[in-house]
Amino acid sequence: MSEARAAAERLLARAAEQERLEDWTGSAATLQQVLAQWPALADTWYNLARMQRRCGEPEAALASYARALEFGLQGPEEAHLNRGVIYADDLQRAALAEAELRRALELNPKYLPAWMNLANLHEDRGDRDAARAAYAQVLALQPDHPEALARLANASVITHAEEPLISRLRTALAASGTHWEPRAELGFALGRALDAAGEYAEAWRAYRTANSASRMSALAAGERYDRDAYSRYIDALIAAFPIAHTAQSLAGSDTDGRAEAGPQIVFICGMFRSGSTLLEQILAAHPAVRPGGELPLLPAIVQQQFQPYPAACRPLDPERMREAAATYLHGIQRIHPGAACVTDKRPDNFHHIGLIKALFPQARIVHTRRNLLDNLLSIWFLHLDHSMAYATDLGDIAHHLHEYQRLMRHWRSLYPHELIEVEYESLVDEPESTVRRLLKALELPWEPACLDFHRQRSIVKTASVWQVREPLHRRSIDRWQHYASELEPWRQALADPPA
């Protein structure tokens, strides 16, 4: 082995070890060292692109994937797939994402990940027929693909229990055994279909099966909900932000939520499934507002600049806050260049209201609320990420709701006139007056198009993707009454005020 080759292999081994240790920045730097000497290594460009995306550098990752393709990467469809995912998820450029996915399928028409991502992109756009066609293509190539069947069912309008898709879901669920993730996917889809068909008893059983499978999958991944730990976290947040913060209280701070070259940010937060996606789509119909969706920017700042959180936020350092605010605004401008007003609709940012007000004392924060039993049920009916392990157990959800209420009571005590409260039920029953009040609070002029939000085709990346394509309806209000006997143990628990 030549000395040059041995040196390259040592560097590549170091990069692989850095990746194993989740040192993405170090791994990227080592790979760049390799490429500075051996620039024609297609696989190394590919791996550099993966690390750059993990480092929050999507444009650099796109360029590195392009270099990998230029140097003859084996399996080029995978690079095009990854470029498509970056365009869709990181940069919100749907047309470019679709072009990359279609290029992947030109290279390999049987490449299932590209078909699945193309179907998901059609879902995000609200194109039900195109999404269904893409999922059907996956099933034509692999008839037993559980996720494609589940997503096909979710993208379908179910009106009766004799719908063939329900039969297919029952059969697939019965055959899923202890394959927990496929079992969960199929169970949630079956529950949704049966609920839509009015078969509430069987729907409950399907959701129970789905949540049990999802819980087993989460446990296998090392995720579990610790009620005591979450209560301590809420205690720590309250202790870390004991007083209200204004521009005057942060001496020397000029971060007011509208930097000279940056947009106004409207933070939308609350419990998951409380109407935040609906509210964002209503605002997105306003010509002055750009919908940002569930942006990862604030959680990334917490993870990278304020550890251990929230203790690291005390005492508040104005210079540190300016730096963090600049990082946030840079991320917004990268994703939405030139926007005057952008929504950041990440429900769990309700944890970070204290930090938001420290970063942007004049920030607009909209808090979405919903009937607690309906909220509890909607969470339990949804296949959420393992990081939200509380979602698979009704008792855990009730506990999480209690702690959420306790924290929100604290934020309201600090900012009684600055949190804009929007109730889901009021939004549905009195849409015009509710939206008028909201726009006035945001200092935006009235816009009739906000009441026709369902006609637009903005990108939606949440479980509410199909609901927000419909006009406002009351089907989700008092939905819990279909399951009143099963939910009886939780009615009183949720009625009790949080301690």
C-alpha cells in the first residue's frame, strides 16, 4: 500500500469514528482534508454532504452531492433523493425537490424511497390524487409495503366500513406480528379509516393496538416518558425565567423581533393537535405573511448555545442573546429570503416562550388552545415521533397536558397582555371575528382571503395536511363524545386544575 493511500485511509477512518461519536463538524472537516488531496473520491463527497446537512449547512450539502455525481457516484439515484429531501425539508423549495426526485426515478424507476418521498411531497402540496397515485405505484412494486398502504389510506376519503382499503388494512395488520413500526403505521391508519366510517368501537381497538406497537418501538429505541423528569423540566423552566423580559430590561439589546434586515417573526405554539396548523394556514393566506412551518431553528439554538438548558439561560447576557437572535434570523433569511413576516409554527416552542421573549422582547407569540379531551384524543390518535413518547399512553398524555397548563399559566403571569390566545373552537364557530382579532393583534390589515385559506396550495408538513385543505367544519369539536365511555377515567383528571 502506498504512503498516500495509507494516509487517506487513516483520515477516512478518523472521519468515520467522528461520525460514530456524532461529531458532525469534525467529521466534515476531516473529509474536506481528504478531498483537498484526492478530489475525485465520489463516495467521500457523498459522505461530506451527509455531514454538512447534519451541521445545518444545506446549501453546502447540495454542492457536495453535485460533486459526488460529477465524479461518477455509484447509485446516483440516492444522491438525487437526498438532494430532493434537502430542497423539500430544509429549504422549502418544492419544485426543485420534485425535479430531483423525478431524476432519481429516471435513473431507477423501481427506487421505492424516491416514490415514497414524491408521494409525501404531493401530500405536502395537498394534491391528493397525485399522492395516491404515487403510493399505488409503490404498492405495485411491493404489494406488502406497510407504510405505503397506510399512507394511501390516510390520503383517501373514507365514507363507509365496506371500503376495500379497510379490508386491506385489517389483513395487513393481522399479518404484521411483532414488527412494531409497521404494526403501528397500519393500526393508526385503520383506526382513522374506521373513525371516519363511524365504526367507533373497532376504531378504538385499532388505535389501542397502534399505540401499544408504537410504545414497544419507542422502548426498543430507548425512548420512554418519564413523568417526574418532565415535571422537573417544567420546574426548571419556571425557575430560569422568573421575571418578564422587555427591550428595556435587557440593557443594550436591540433584538426586537424585527432586525434591520430581517423579517417579523410570528411564533405559533401550544400543544400538538391544538389547531396550530390551521391557524398558520389562515395567516398564510394573508399576502404579508410567509408560512414557515415547523422550523427547527429555535430548538437548534437551545441545543447548541444554551446547554444545559434552561439553567444556561441564567443570568441573561444581552450579548449572548444578540448572537442567538442573529443566528435565528440568519436561518429565517436563508429559508425565506426577502420575506417581511414569517410564521414559526412549532407547537412545542411553548417550552421556550421565556427564551423567545429574551431573544425578541417585542415578539408576537400566538398560543393555540383546544378542549383538553379533544386534544388528548387527537394526540392518542396520531402516530407521533418516538421523542414524544407520552403520546402512546392516555395517562402520560394527561400528565403532559397538566404540565403544559402549569407552564402556560406561568408565561401568562409574566406576559398577561403579550400572548395572543386563540381557541380552536372559537376559530371554527366564529371564524371572521376570531381572525379579525388575531390580525389586529398582529398589526396586520384585514384580509378576506384568510377565510378561504383552504384554497391555497402552500406546503404543509404536519398530520393536519388534509384537514387544512377543507373549509372550516365542526367534526373535530367534541369528537371525544364518540369515545365517552373509554375516556371517562380522564374526564375528571383533565378537569382538575394543574398544581
